Amino acid sequence: MGPQGILVPGDLLIGGVVPIHVAKLYPTVTFHEMPPADICTMFENYQQLQAMRYAVEEINQRSDLLPNITLGFYAYDSCAALQSEIKGTLWMLTGKTEEVPNYCCRKSPPLAAIIGHSKSTYSMLMAHILGLYKVPQISYFSTSSLLSDRTQFSSFFRTVPSDVFQSRGLAHLVLHFNWTWVGLIASNDDYGYKGLEVIKQEITKGGACVAYIIYMSRNPMDQNIHNIVQVIKESSARVLVAFCTDVYLIPVLDEMLKQNVTGKSFIASEAWSISNVLSVPKYSSLLSGTIGFAFHSSTIPGFQRFLNSINPLNTPGTMWSKFFWEEAFGCTFSNQTNSSDIVNALENPCTGDEDLENLQNSYNDVSNLRASYNIYTAVYVIAKALDDLNHCQTLAGPLFNKYCATLENFEPWQLLHYLKKVRVKLSNGREVYFDEDGNPPAVYDIVNWHPGSDGSLRQVKVGRYDTMDTSRNVFSINISAIWWPSGNEEIPLSVCGQSCPEGFRKAARRGEPVCCFECVPCAQGEISNQTDSIECWKCPWDMWPNSKRDRCFPKPIEFLSYDDSLGITLAAISVFSCVVPLAIFRLFIHYKSTPIVRANNHLVSCVLLVSLSFCFLCALAFIGYPQPEKCLLRQAAFGLVFTLCVSCILAKTIIVVFAFMATKPGSSLKKWTTPRVPYMIITICTFIQLTLCVIWLTISPPFPQYNSEAKPGIIFVECDENSPYAFWCMLGYLGFLASVSFTVAFLARRLPDNFNEAKLITFSMLAFLSVWVYFIPASLSAQGKYTVAMEIFAILTSTWALVICMFLPKCFVILFRPNMNSKENLMGKDRRKEIKKKIIF
């Protein structure tokens, strides 16, 4: 046994560099003599050494793993010092008491692999050395993601997950509780920088935001702790992720107590999630309710019995066992000579027969084994790789020409092939193996800090984070077992903007992270049916939001129906109005032999009256549900009956003018005063409109459609004219005929009143044109059923204008002034007798 290392012989050897002492004193160096040896202090990790020893002895007793092969081991106490760690590594490689770089004095047994170190920085240096000789190295506590670089650390493995997995897990933990506004603090070293980099990426990817990032120095004098805590205090982020060791966190917690900072929830990395230093009552007001990740804990069957059975006088590494015994029982061995001698040693000597079962300390506490279990796992991994090497089939091995190595004479690099593919089933049912970067499956315990009755804090396991869970539920958390800060039963909120209810969407504030938002109501026609919606969705074309804008309901369908008061009124007016021309028609038939009826072209007047009656009736085609047949014919019918009507008026107007002009001697218009001319005019004018309508209905026929754009929240069922150009051509042609009639009648307005209808036609056409000129802008401004109502109103009004202006004076004379309905009164003077003959047909 060396001063800091031991060797337990065996057929095969494994090494272990374990910081049994966790601190060291460095004596003053005067440079006048050889530097004195460092002094190791704080003897704490003796259980970890016993875990390696227990695993070796357990494997040696098994018949299914390395049968007939005895494992031995090196163990070296690094005292958590870098130079001691290098010294121990070289001591194992050399095989002798003196450490000689690049030289091995041990011919046999072969050194299979080395377990260690716990610190990532030390493991990196150790990996550089062992990597030169391709000696496998398995760390049980080094988590730095830099060690996953196979180009630098080709022979490095570990039984703890990389910090990358932990960082992702902590970020997912934040997202799991819907904390979208968090602060990040970390140590200003590789551990902190790399950890926060991954956490920030994962949090941002998950839609959350980082309120601030703070890197802390280990030396409180190198930073302004007051300003750091001021940032934490003033931030609205109530959740704080601390990715550091407890040493970095202590100055921050002290300043938080000084500034009376409250209402913050800590998320702990594994480096301090089970720290005893921070579990004191002093920090309970700050750290109560802390949630963190810890290395997966497990139990080792029979390990506690083994721990309590050791004897300090016959246990490998008697110097270490005596150190432990003295600290555990407060006694001193009589032959103890080093600096830790107790002054009153003779008053309380150690016998070696003290009972460890009566002690309750960190040594025999096996309820939550973490580092010790990882060492235990590392030993089994090495043993399984050696067993796989031993079972290599000839001509099927991994070496050149498919040769196999032998346990009696193998090189460490030959074991690497088996370590990369090793799979070990442990007693807790989990299977350990390594990925291509030398990392095992990531699994962490989720611990929660509960306040104890004495004011101290205790870490309670409330869940697990397992990336290999086959159910894809990586988080398994017992929410009811979690103690939240200040004793709250509900999960605390940590958001920059309050949650947006249904019917609203989140709108980012200008110049701030996306998590800082305002709630904006959904726009018209849009809904959001979930809280914190990023955007609103449009309802389907036939649906409309409710008042809260969180559901879509079918839009009401609207059209000018007979159930509508407006539709009933217009239909009643239309039916009643169509009777008036028919009554006049009956009147004209009854008085067809009277001069006033004969003087106004009896047959043309009858055709005009019938067409006016149809004009009133065509309004009914615009009322009711727009069926395809109705849409196809209603505008064409309207155009044809009105064209017929205006054509009759035009014919009457032209014949009146021709009749007076034909009275002049030698006039060539006499041949145009025959009875056939007005019918030719009516036929030709109407045929042209009929042709336009046939072309329209053939090429681009109207059809019914649903219009959801005219008025929000309502679907109008209407007829789409399909070709606005054809519709306006039809209406324009009708306007053209009316304009010609008006112009001709206006020019003939000075003819004697008793002989023609020029003035009546002038007024009727003026009223007709005025109505339709007004209809064009009115129809463009109206929507839905009111557009149809406007057209019906224009039809009825323009038809009534023709009826009143053309026939009301004549009906008044026939019914109430019969004395005026005579030839003498009609002609006036004898000199007009000749003219009278020309205008009677």
C-alpha cells in the first residue's frame, strides 16, 4: 500500500481514482527544500471505496460472470486535488510505487480499465493521459458535455449522463410546468456555460423566454453580488434556474436574505440539488419548494450489511479504515501518528470492535445511493466487457483476421471494442449500455426540498426523468407530493404576460421577448378556442363566431322571402298593381268606339296595358328563395316585358310625329302612317332585346349563389348575374329605347294637346328614366335582400309612372268628363278634320 493508494491482487486488475478526502491543505513552500507532502482533510467518501470493493467481491463469487477468474483492484485517494489525481493515474499505469510516465513495470496481471475521476476537469486530464495508451476510463460522476467528444477522449466512458441530458431535462421541467418567463444563473466555468447554452436553446424552442442570464464567480469579491440580486429581485420572473455548485450559490443566497427577496422558486441542477450545505435552516425561506435533478438513486442488495461488517484492522486500506473509524466513533488508535492525532487519545482509544450498526451517518445510509451506485455499476460494466472478451469465438473476433484476444494476455485497447457494445442488466432492472459518445441512458431523480420540523430542508424524491421510457412519457412526477414555495398548493406562475382567455390572441409587445405579450380580441369572423392562442382562426364560410369569439355557429341564411314583412308588402303591391292595367284594359274595351280611345291607337294601347300588367307581375320573380330556374329567367323576363312596354310607347310617339308631318303637301312620310308600322317597331325593338337575352342565357347564364361577404354574420342567397356586362347591356338597351321615346316626345310636345300624347309620353319617359337612373347607384350601395328590394321598387315605381302618366288623364275623361269624349271636342275646328283622319287607325 502506498501513502494514498492500495492494491488488492487478482487475475485481472481494475483501477479506481476516488477522492476519499474531499479537501486538501497545501503547506507553505519555501523553495529551500523539497516541497512537503500535502495534507488531506474532510474524510467523507469512504462509502464509495467500499462500493467498488463490494462489487469486486460480489463478482468474484459469481459463477456466471468471469468464472474461475479473480478480480483485483487498485484504489487511489486523489484528495480532490489535480496533482494527486495525475499521480494516482500514473501509479496505476506504472505498476510500481514510483510513478514513471510512459513506462509499465507490471507484466501481469493486466490492467483492464480505470474508474474515475469525479470532477469533469480532472477526468479530462486523466482521459488525455489514458487515451494515449487506449486504456478504458469510466467516470462515475463527471458530467461535462466536453467529454463526449470522441476525437479527444476516445477511450472515455461514464455511468452518469452528460450535462446535455440534464440541461435538456431542466428545460423540459420548466416547460412541463408552463413556466414561460424564467431567469438563468450559472457558474462562470465550462459547467455553467455549456449547461445554460443548452437550457436556453431548449427553453426558447419550447416557446418560453429567458428574462436574464447571470454568470457568477466563485470569489464573491470578483463580482457585485448586490447588483446580481437586484436583477433577480426586480425581474418579474418567479422561477430561477441555478446551474452551478453550492459554493457559487451561497453568496447569492446570503445577499437575497439581506435584501429580503421572496417569491422566487429555484430549479436546481444536480450539482447542488442534494447539497447538505444549503439544507440548513438559514436558507429555508429561500429554498423551500426547490425542485431539482439528482443522479438516479438506487439500492444495492446486501450493501448495508457489508458496510457494517468491515473491520478497521483487516480491511484493505487499513490507514483509510482507521481514519474513518476515528471520525465515526471519536476515538483514536494507539499507533496513530499523523497530524490528525487527538490530544486526549489515551482517554478514548479505538478497539476496532465498535458496532457500526449503532451509527446513523452518510457512510451506512444506503437509502439513496448515487455516486456509490455509479461506481458499483462501473465495476459491473468492466466485468461484463471482460466476460464478453473471454467468450469471443475463434475466427469471429474483432481483431485483425477475426482473431480473439485472451484474458491472460490482452491489451487495454482490445477491451474498448467490448465496452462500446456492452449491455449489463442491473439488480434494479435497468440495463446499462453506452451510446456512440460513451454516455449511458439518461435517467434522473426529481427531488423537492421540503421544510423539516427543525427548520432544515430535506430532499424528497417526487418523480423521475427517464429519456429511455418506452411510453414516451419522460417525466413521471407526483404533483401532489411537491411542496411549493410558501406552502402554496397550486403551481406558481412565472409568465411575462397574463394568460389570454379564449376569444383572444397573444400580441407581442414592441421591443420585448415574444413571451411578453398583450391579449388582443380576435378580429371579426375569427375565433380562438384555447387559452394563450398565438393566432385566431377564421370560421368556415358558412359559420360565424359567437359573442365571446370562442365558437363558430352556422350563419343565418337570408333572402327576400314571402315570410319577410318587406317581401309580403312588395308582393301585395305587385299583385294589386297588376290589376290596375287590366282594369284600364277592360275600360278601353268597353269604350273602344269612343273617339279618345280610337284616337290613341286602340290596339297598341291594349298591348301596352297588358305589358304593364306583366311588368307589375315580374316583380314577384324577385321574391322568394332564388331557385336556379328563377335566377335564369327573372332578369330576362324583366327586360323583355319592359322592352315591350317601352317599344309600344316608342311606336305611339313615332306615329304621332309621322301623322302630323305627313299632313304637309308632298310629304314622303305618308307611307309610314299605315297600321302596320307601330307593330313593326314593337316587333323589331322587342326582338333585339330577346336576342340579347338569349345570348346571355346561353353563354353565361345566371345562377344562385351564397354570398357571405356582403354582411358579416349573414349568408345571403342571391342570384349571380354571372355576366355583369350582359346585364348592363340589357338594361342599357332598355334605357336607350326610353331615351329615344323621351327625345321624340319632347320634340313633339308643342303639337296641339287635343291631337296627340306627346306631353303624356314626355312625362312618362322622364319619370321612367329618373327611376332607373336613381336605381343604379342605389343598387350598388345596397346589400343582400335590399338590393333585390331596390330593383323591385324600381320596377313597381317605373311601371306606375307609365300607368299614371299615360292613362290616368284618359281614364279621367272617359269616366268623369264624357262630354269631352266626342269628335267635336276632340277636333276643335273644321280645319282639323283632315288631320283627325290621319291619326285614327
